[in-house]
Amino acid sequence: MARHYYIETMGCQMNEYDSDHLGRIFEDSGYLATSEPEEADFVLVNTCSVRAKAEQKALSRLGRLVALKKKNPRLLVAVAGCVAQQRGTDLLARFPSLDLVLGPREIGRFRDILRKIENDGTRLAAVDVHRAPTAFMGRFEYFQNSVKAYLTIMEGCNNFCSYCIVPYVRGRETSRSPHEILEEARNLVLQGVREITLVGQNVNSYVYEKTRFPELLQAMNKIKTLHRMRFTTSHPKDLSEELIQCFAGLEKLCPHIHLPFQAGSNAVLKAMKRGYTREKYMDLIRELREARPGIAVTSDVMVGFPGESEEDFELTLDLIRQIEFDNLFSFKYSDREGTPAARMKGKIPENQKLTRLARLQELQRGITLKKNKELVGKSIKVLVEGTSKKGQQLTGRTDTNKVVNFISDSSNINRLVNVKVKRSLFNSLWGELT
Ligand code: 5AD
Ligand code: SF4
């Protein structure tokens, strides 16, 4: 009987990409995918540790998956991703029947590791963070039927923002060769993918020999049947003039940028070691809006960084009011072990963080609603991804990355269609085909 694998993915797009890659290795090794962990012979959870809450969620999920071994003692269980990297062998001690701890930079070795733990029942932690990133595997059929795909172009981060665990768990910046990236992109397009999101912790500092990120985008723009490209995540400190001009000159580059600002106060930005000021950030947004009028801007922000005063927080609100983000991902600061911020004085009490977060989210809610409302009555292009959660409707995204639902038969899935917006909600728009 065929063996089955089950993968659960938490965290960012890098993890999504890595999970696809792990899935390919499972399939090459004779496994079939299943969406039920109870039916699997091998379960793997790909984890995130960027915030305390994400790590807790990962550990509790891992506990539940390991418990499946009680019913099925031959089941193999692995933990991958950033929690695996950070906790390493501690996880083998904490979960005595866990079989494998696999760091993100070890994925290239997974084929051999899989064989080893299948054959001789070894329990191991593979967590060398200095390895080169995973190489492209040249499989054609994997993304079939999907109109969108992620493509990892670089890994790791050299910035060491004082709150951030990423440089410790993903290692230093390493970029893949443009040749390999373009070959992978062309393969995706051949399979029917029409939108590619280039991903990396800090794509702006992509560099491979003489090729920098704007040149990579220019080369991607020449791929004929690719309709759309996006990238994430950018760091304001590394957003060059050349990159801003890509939004003016490259027609396939979607008018959307995710540019985390984290805080609106220069004192907090300095303590975070972000390498820019609020004025510089606002200048960048102005330049982006000049280069591509109507560009959607989304961002990440944190409240309650150690030492954040009421005035600092007000400056964050003020920046949000001035910029008017299309969407904002907001978080309460949480200590990450081993980072400089975790050792800082002036920690903000939890209830204060909660109050600030609620105030901030209320402000942004009004802005998002206002922006979505402005689209009512407009006709917009939507790349259709599939049926919506509620069923009976199709769902897709505008080039500005807003979700649009509308009624249509499934023949429009994977196509670019025109939709007239009829109603706007907080998280999505509702329209009719035109
Ligand atoms: N606490 C809270 N939020 C964090 N982020 C990163 N590190 C922390 C932390 N220690 C947020 C940042 C980042 C997003 C992915 O997660 O806003 O952009
Ligand atoms: Fe989470 Fe960062 Fe790891 Fe992605 S790279 S899974 S966001 S900790």
C-alpha cells in the first residue's frame, strides 16, 4: 500500500515555498499527499517563530501530531522551519517520540535524511544554519492547476533589527543565481502559473555577482506569458531609486508594495536598529506614489516595543493617518530569546500593549474601509484563483492585491477577468462580471 505524507505549514511565504519543496521530495520518494494527519505515515509541521504566539501555536500543534503516534506507533513525525532551527535538539528531549528536527537550511539534504530515518529509526536534529539554500529541483508538474506561485530568490537576513529572530534562524543573506530563478519562473509559466511572487526575507538586498534586484525584475518582466509579478518583503532601508523606478517602467510588476515600517517614532526606530527615520519612510512612499499613481501600500507595525512612550505611540498613529495604508498587519511586541530587545529595559505591560493595538486597529479599520469604498462602481481586472470559502462564488485578486468575490461558473478559474465592484467590505470586495 502507498505511504502518505501530511504537511502543515505555518508562518510566511518562505515556509510555503519550502513546504512545496519538501512535498516534492516526499513524492519523489514514493509518498502520496494526504490532507488528513490520521491517515499519514509521515507528518511534518513547518513552523514559524517570529512572534511568541506563533511559536506557542507551533509547539502545541507539534504536541498534538506527536500524540498520533499512540494510535499509530509506526508514524514518523518531523518539525521543520524556524522553531526547529531555534530549539534544535531541545525538541527531541521535549517530545520523546519526535523523529526529526529540520532547520530551513537543511532542506537540500532532506532526501537523504528521509531515507535514513525510514531505514534505521534514527532520531536526529539537522540544524546547520550556514548551509547554502535549497537548489531548484527541476520538476515541472508540481504547481499544475495553480495560477499563482511563490519563488524564493534569497534567504536569510543581515539586518539584525533588535527585536527579530530571523537572522538567527534563517542565517545570513544568500541569493540564488538569476539563471536558476529565471529557469524556475519559466517552468512555472509553462505549467500555467500567471502570477509569481518573488520571496525572501529582504528581497531588496538580492545580489548575485553583478545582478541586483531591479535587473532580476527586468529579466522576469520579459517572460512572455507571465501576467503579473510581485515581491515580498522589502526593507525601507534598502529600497533603491532603481527599484522605485521599476514600478514606473515594468508593466508586469503589480502596483502593490508591502513595506514594513514597524514604528512611527524615530526614537523607537533607532532602538529597533531599523536604519531609517519616519521622514525617510514617508519620502519613500511619496516617491513610490509618484512613480506609480494608485500603488497600494501595505505594511507591518508593532506596538509596545520596550521603552515605547505614549508620545511614541501617537507618532505611529500619526504616520498611519498620513500614509493611509491599504492594509496593515499589526502586532504586539513579544520578546524573542537571544535578541537584544529581549534584554532591554522599559518593557510595556501586556494590558497597555493590548489597548494600543486596539486603538491602532480601529484607526486602520476606518482607513481600509474608506479605501475599499472608493472602488465601488469601478471596473477592475481580477486574476481568478478558485472558488471562494463560501462556495458558489469565484475569488481572485486585483493587481493591488485586494480580494474580489463574484458569481460565475468555474470556467473563469485561472483567467484574468473584468469585474465591476458593487459592494465593499473590510477584507474583500464583491462584484459582478462585466
Ligand atoms: N514581536 C512582535 N512582532 C514581531 N515581528 C517581528 N519580530 C517581532 C517580535 N519580536 C513582526 C514585524 C515583522 C512581522 C513579520 O512580524 O512587524 O515585520
Ligand atoms: Fe516566521 Fe520569519 Fe521563519 Fe518566516 S522566516 S517562518 S516569518 S520566523
